[in-house]
Amino acid sequence: MEDVKADQWQSSVLDSNVPVLVDFWAEWCGPCRMVGPVLEDLAGDYQGRVKFVKVNVDHSGELASKYNVFSIPTLMLFNKGQVVDTKVGATNKESYRTMIDDVLA
């Protein structure tokens, strides 16, 4: 999973030719650390069809503010530069899979 900073946002997320699942997280966040391995698994399952990126809210607070991220982890699915789905808080792998499959359908 790629760590994306504000100066990479446009090219990595908004201009992507595939859907992008963005994980807004922080190192000190316990639930974020639980979600990480789940997303790594999913990234393997969807390789080439969906891009998975992480945004550390402590390093890229302007992105968190722009997208109204008030609690973490927050996962946002972007398609063609637009937010198409959001999940706040840690959830299970199947919940994320459904989120992704809905946009790929």
C-alpha cells in the first residue's frame, strides 16, 4: 500500500484510472493498526483493479480536513475522482470487499 501525501493526491487518487481505496489513519490509532493487514490482503485480491493507498492524518492534515475526516480509521473509496463510499471505524474484511465490489460491478 502506497503512502500518499498532499502533493501526490491529484495524481495518485483523483486522476487514477482505477478505483482507489484511501485509508485515513495514524500510527497511534489501535483500530487503524487492526485494519492495515486486512487492507493488505484485499490489495492482493484486487491487484490491478483497485489501488490501495494510506494517508497519515498526522502528516497530511489538510487532506483529512478537506474530506471531513473526524475519526479514524476512515476509508473512502474514490472512483473517477469522486468519493463513492465511506466507512468510518474498523470493520470486517467482507464489509470492505462489498464496498469495493459495488463500485466494480
